[in-house]
Amino acid sequence: MRDWLFVVDPLAHLKPAKDSSIALMRAAQDAGHAVWACEVGHLFADGETVFAHATPLTLLPRDSRDWRSEGSRETRPVAGFAATLMRKDPPVDANFHTALQLLGLAERGGARIYNRPQAVATHNEKLAILRFPQLIPPTRVTRDAADIAAFLDTHGDIIVKPLDGMGGAGIFRLRAGDHNLGVITETATHHGHRHVMLQRYLPEIADGDTRVLLIDGEPFPYGLARIPKAGETRGNLAAGGRGEVRPLTPSQRRIAAEVGAYCRDSGLMLVGLDVIGEHLTEFNVTSPTCMVEIFAATGADPAARMVEAIAQAR
């Protein structure tokens, strides 16, 4: 038995019906590993050694009232775990970056961290798509009101999104002649103090914003299409979208093939690509989700594949 550490949000906040972190914990336990968990605030350094105040978990059967039982918390060096999975949800704020710095230090001491801390730190989940200009829709990153107005004039129908959000929070749609241009610009950019991403609106969103999981650079054969509810622009499940599991399309496989080797070489074992129509729109590296829905619909288990990939990694 090998001990695996999961750095997650508070355990009481995780939802077994949808949380991929729980799916990964269960897959690790099923593979014979002992599961431990901590929060970013439970990481600390004493000199060059990084420790975690970690809690051992036993994953209970899926039909149990609760999803886990907890043992007594212990203080252990992170390098003493066979694998550590960084699964903290955004926002990627100062606390998140502190945790990445600590995990990076632990990695220098021999810890195996997935995804690699430096890779997460350098791949903002919105900005990372700019590395693949041939795959993305017309895109601009700015905090300047005139730039936003000019992009809208050019494309007529655009999406405005924050660089550090998740679940569709803070996303706006702007169309030519919208009288709310000024207030949306002020709100989204915090009066010109924060950059936002602008993208040409893709009407293909009506057929779904599909999450494609890359595991060690290879696409899992099924994705989750998040379909907006009536009157809504966002397909995110957190924003009321409906999920539909589908086999990957040729376009989605092509995009995954163009991105996969880069992810593997960059230390990104698990990446969630968001694809609308023919375009890559986001590049999720912090805590990619949709594993539970894919397994429930198909019996194919991306969490088990991820655990296998980690076990095979050098």
C-alpha cells in the first residue's frame, strides 16, 4: 500500500455526486493506495522541508450516507507520500500561489506532485490558450475600455470573462449597440484595474461547451457537453447548464492531439480542455472535473485512468 495525498478544498464542501476529487480518491483507494487529504492552509515549511497536517480517509461505498470516514490528523512530510494531487479549486489567488511555492519546494525534496506546481503557476486557465493561436476563436486580453469597445465593433457579438474565475462566474455577453457596454466594462475590469479575456461569441455553444479530458497527453474517449439552459449564454453546470456525455468528435480529437504532447512535456498530467465547435476556449489545469458524469453515463472511468497514469509515471 502506498500513501497518496490530495490537496483539496474543505472536505465538507466536496460533493460526491459531482466532484472529480472524490472520484480520484476512490480510484486511488480501489487501486490499493491509502488516501490522505489536506487543505492548502495545512501545508507548511520548516526550513527546506514541507509538511502537511494530513487526515487519512476511507472512501465509503457509494450508497452510504456519507462518502468518507476520517482518521486522526497527522503531520507528515509531503515528500513521504508516493503521490500528491493538487486539486484546490480556483480562484488562483495569493493563498493558492503560496501553496504552489510550498509544493514546488517539496518537489525539490523528492515529492511527486500532479499537476507539477510550476506548470500550474505558469498556465493561467484562460491565458494558456494563447499558446495555441491556430485553435482558438478571435481573442483579446485587455483592461482598457477602448480596446473592449473596438473588439466589440469588429466582431459584433463577444464574450467577456475574468481570468481567474470558474463555473461561469463573472462572464458577460456583449452585442453591438448594447447600452450596458460601459457598466459591463467597468464591472468586468474593476474600473480598468483587472485584465479580462474577450472572445468572439461562438453560436455553436447552443450544442454544448465540451470538456475534453487529457490524461498524460492522451484524450479520454468521452467528453461532457455542457449545454446552456434557455436564455443563458453559459453552458457551465454551475450556471444551470445541462450535461450530456458524448464520444469525442473528430474536431475534438484533433484539438486534443495538437495540445496533448505539449501538456505531457510541461508536467500537466491532467488537463481539461473546453471546446466549442471547432475552437479551444479554455485550458483547465487546477482541478479539472466531469469525471463523475462520464463514469456514470458510460462505465468508462477517467479517474481510474488518471490513477493508472500516475502509477506508471517515472
